[in-house]
Amino acid sequence: QFHNITRLNQPINTMMNHLAARSAIRHAALLRSSTQRAGAVVARSRLSSPIASSSINQFDALNFSVRCFSDNTNTDKKEEEEVTTDEGESPAADEAEIADEKTEEESREQKLEEEVKDLKDQLLRSLAEQDNTRRIAKRDVESARSFAIKSFAKSLLDTSDNLERALQAVPEDLRKDTESHPVLVTLYEGIEMTEAGLNKALTMNGLVRYGEIGEKFDPNQHEALFEYPDATKEAGTVGQIIKTGFMLNQRVLRPAEVGVIKKE
């Protein structure tokens, strides 16, 4: 509001100053002309009359005051012009300050946005790391739980193999000959029951026996000890089983040792 009032008063002040200056100049010109005329008249009688000399001095003083007044008027004009220039530059300065403030606010907003972006990125990374750690820990716990008996089960495989060999050592015609070989039949039945109980305990703990004649050879599950030709069987299949294989929770604990049929 102060700037608006000042802008409205500028033209009025300028007009008043111009009028005052013009009137002062006119008065000064009149005074100079009258002074010159009086000086010409009085110069003649300067030496003859002391009164004339005193009037001449008064005219000189009046001429000096007119000059001083004109000089003051010019000085006032210059000051008014400087004030007007300063007032004209003030709106531009205000606009420059407003532009600087806007630039500072924009830079602050950009810094805040960058900080928020960085914090969000760090939060997402930390959440991903926590998720990976949780998943890895869960997998390790499940693996430890599933294969905790791996060493114990592996130590029992030789016992199972020995029981299987004992059963295979008894001829088939004597396995049920209770009249001629009742002791052998009873021994065979005892060994068979022991093997069945052991296999049941192993199965309950996730240990499964595998390996049969005629199944397709799989290098991930079988270990080929030799190859031999056999026209009655398909090439690439298991022809003989030397040692049965075992799997613990769908993982090979011991591969089956087999003989593979090859092409003739």
C-alpha cells in the first residue's frame, strides 16, 4: 500500500516541483535584469554618494541569494530524480527476491524428495534381506529336520544288506521244508521277520529301498558296475542288482549298484 501511494504521489510532486522551479527561474531572471539596470544607474554615482554604494552592496547580496536559490532548486530536482529511480527499481528488486525464494523452496522440495526416495529404497532392501534370511533359515531347519538321521540311517544299511544276503543264501526248496529241515525254516522265518521290521522302521523315518530288475537305468540313482549283453532283455535296463539303493526323503542316500544290459 505504501508503494502504491508513493507511485500515485510521484506525478503530483513532479508537477509541483517543475512549477516551483519555473517560478523561481522567472523571479531570478527579473531580479537579474533589475539588478543589471540598477547597477548601470548606480555605477555612475558610486564614487559621488555613500548611499549609492550601500544600495549597490544590497543589490549584490540579492543577486547572490538568487543564485543560491537556483542552485538549491537544481539540487532538489536531482534528489527527486534519484528517489524516483529508486522507487522504479523497487518492484524489480521485489520480483527478484520472490524468484529467489521460489528457487530455494524448489531446491528444498527436491532434496526432501531425494531423501524420501533413498529411505524408501533402504526400507525395501531391508525387507527383502529379512525375507531372504527368513526363507533360508526355514529351508535350513527343514533340511536339518529331514536329514537329521542321515548318518544313523546310513550306518544301518550294511545290516539290512547282511539280512538280505542271509535270506538269499537259503535255497527256495528248503525255505518251507518243515519236515526235513525244521530248524532252517524257523531260522529263515526269523531272519525274514527281522528284515521286515527293520525296513518298516526305516520307511517310517523316510528311508525307502529301491532298485528292481528291468527298470530303466538312471545315472542319478544307479551305479553301473558292469555291462553285459542279453537278448531277452531291453538294452539300457537293469539286469542284475548287486546292492539295493536307498533314498532318504526323496534324496539318494546310497545309489543302487547294478549290472546294465547292453546291445549285442
